[in-house]
Amino acid sequence: MSREPTPCETIRWPLVREGLVAMAGQRRKRGGRVTPKGGAAGRSSRPDWMGLEDIFAKLVMGVGGDLSDRNEALEVEMWASQMWSVWQELSGGGDTDPVELFAGGLIAYCAGQATSEAQTVLRAMGAVAPDPYGSKARRAARRVAQGGVVEASWAEAIGAASAASAWLSFDPVDDDGVSVMVGFEGPSGAHTLGVYVDHNLGGIAKDGFAVPAPVEEAVARLQESDDTGPVEFREISVAEAAARWRDAFKMTDRIVEPPVTEDLRQLRALLRARLSAMPVGGEVPADDELSKDRREELVAEFHATGEAATLWDVDGVERDDVEHLAFQAMTFSLDYLRGTPLRFSPVMVEMFSLDWAPRRIPASEDAFTLLPDVLAAWIRFVGGRRAIAEESISEAVEAVYRYAPEMIDLSRDPTNWDPAKTIALAVQQRGIDVTDRVALGEFMAEVNRRGGIDVLADSLVARR
């Protein structure tokens, strides 16, 4: 989804990334404990962050050059969100909690400084940081304000915006993901925050963006753009948008190193802060599910097509081979991805061909040679059932044959196989009845005696 540069892209914080990361490294080299012995994690006593006071002083001093009365409240919140993302990415060894060390320490430091710059930091962190840090910063900001410190013009507007409306942008053909855009209104005006939910990655939050304009204006400009292709837009409730954001962040949190963009990393704290004030009770519309019987019916219908029939007319190709591979393509699209049932976009083809199929499908090299033709026929079949444009079907089919040679090469390499595939191939090769638990148990015991799955995979390649 194309967009104009956001205010965040004009904010530069080299001291945050270079200074704090460097200090974190120094503290790790010293080998000292950050959490006092016998103390509880999550509490930062003054000695823990005293060595960082010079860093904090430089950060606070630099606030005047980065944030001023000319900035909007949204820019200040994005600044704080970007800083928070750096702390979250820091790796603390042992008992070290980088967030507590830096965020807790900076808030405590600023609470003792009766300056406008320190108050700016407290206001910004109070609007974006999750609790307990956000509430600590807000309490400290109120105390500093009582001392008569001059505040920026945006002080009352920061953290005060509320969700007013929401829109969804989506591609009805490929459906690789959706952008969930929420329009916010507050004392400093209207703006839009958005999250891109990637259906091909299990529904994670993949990207985030901010636009200093009302959501209706952002949608109108996107609709006028030539780059949006077949993308469509529809208004949704704020409650549904909140549910979609929550679900996407939940899926992202399940991954140790989620493949998200830098924009999302920097905006995540802000998005989370806004989400905490959005309504609960909304629901994410569930994808339609196909029963086992319906899946079997679909494969039978696929076999009845002319293109499928030509596949098993080839010497050496059995109808069961085609059926097995068609089931694999259907299983991938229905059970491992989100989105419209039976879709198969060019991006899906790439994922299937270069990762899922070589890694998971227990099939011979001859079967993998046949797989591109089966996949192309399946894509034409489901594309016809969905009544999508021939141009879109052709793009996916072209991707099939573009990735086919590499897929076949990857399927030959046992290091690409997952354990389930390796065992299934070995069982097939040895003619073991999969319903015979005794035979399977003896086989697995033998595998373990001879060195495990890796040795088994190598032996399978040698026998081919």
C-alpha cells in the first residue's frame, strides 16, 4: 500500500540507538547485576541507572532540537514510540531488563529535573509507554507541572486523541492481507493510524503507518492512486478495527523474531497505546471453513476437469498421484494461511514452491516433477470457481513455472525436509503399514539407534 512519508521519517535519534546500545554493551561487559540481589525485577533503584545519567542528560538536552511547539502531538507520540522500540530491541543478558533500565531510569531521571525538556519526555512517555511506565511518567509529569515549568503547546493534546472511524482496504482477488485504518480525532486535529495484517504469515501485524490526515481523506487519496490496482475499501466499525488489531498483535507476539517492517517496530508502542483505549467486544470475521467431505468433493470435481484428466494420461502418472498433490495444494491454502478460501496468489505460489512443498510434501522426485502441472491446473480450477479474471489466474500460473526448477532442486535436499516428511518417505520406501503400530514403533527405535532423523534422511537420498 503506497503512502506519503510520515512525520516519523523526519525524526532522527542517533543518540538513542548509538548511545543507549553502547551503554548497554558497557554494562554487560562489567558483568554486574542490574536487578539488586534479592530484589524484584521490574523495579529500578537509583544505583541501577546512575551510570546512565550522562546519556539521559544528553537525550533530554536534545529534545529541544527535535521537539518544539511547532510539532503536532502525533509527532511527539511517534518520537516516544520510536525510542521505546529501541529499548525493546536491546538484548539484556542474565537479570538485565533493558526496558526497566532505560525507560524506568529515564523517567526517574526526568522526574527530578525541573525543565521543559524533561517535562516533554515525561509527557511523551506518559502517552505511549505501557504500564507501569506510562502511569509513572504521567504522575511525574503532574508533579513537575505543579512546579511551574513552561510546557509545550501540545502538552494537553498528547495522548488525548480518540478513535472516531475505521476503514478496511483489501484485494478481493489475491487477499494476501488487509490494511486496517483507524481515524483519530483530538485537540490537535485528525490523523490516521494503520496496521497491515498479512494473511500469508498467519495474520500477523506486518507493517504500520501514520498519516497526518483524516482517514476519509487518506482513503480518498488511495482510491485516486493508480498504484492500488484491484484494492477495494469499505468502512468498518471501530470495534471491528480494534479486534483486528488485537488479533494481529496477538499472532505477532507468538513469533520469536516476527518478520515485521521497521515502521511497525517504531510505531508499535503508539499503536498499542491507542488500542488500549479502543472499544472491546468487536469480532474479526472468521474465514469460511471447508469440511473434509467438501474437500473430497472439490478434488473429485477437479479430477472431472479436462486439464486434470490430461495429467494422468502421461506415461507413469497415476490418478492417485494427481489426487495426492492436489490435496496438498488445497491443504496449504486452507489450513496454513488466512484469507479467502481457495485463493492462490502469486505470493502464495512462491511460499508453496520454495518453502512449504519441499519441506513438507512426502513425495518422490518424479512426483515433484509433476507437481508444477498439478498446481497450475488446480489454480485454474479454483480461479474459475471463484470467477476471478483470467489475467489474475495467469499471473499465478506463470509464478508456478517460474519457481518450479528451484522447487524441484530444493525437494532433493534432505536438509530442507522436516522430520515428519523424512519419516513418511522412509515408511513409504520400506513398505511399512502405517496402521501397524508395532511395526512403526520398531522402525522408530531403529532410527534412533542409527543416529536419528538426519542420518535417516541421508540414507533416503542414497537409495534414490
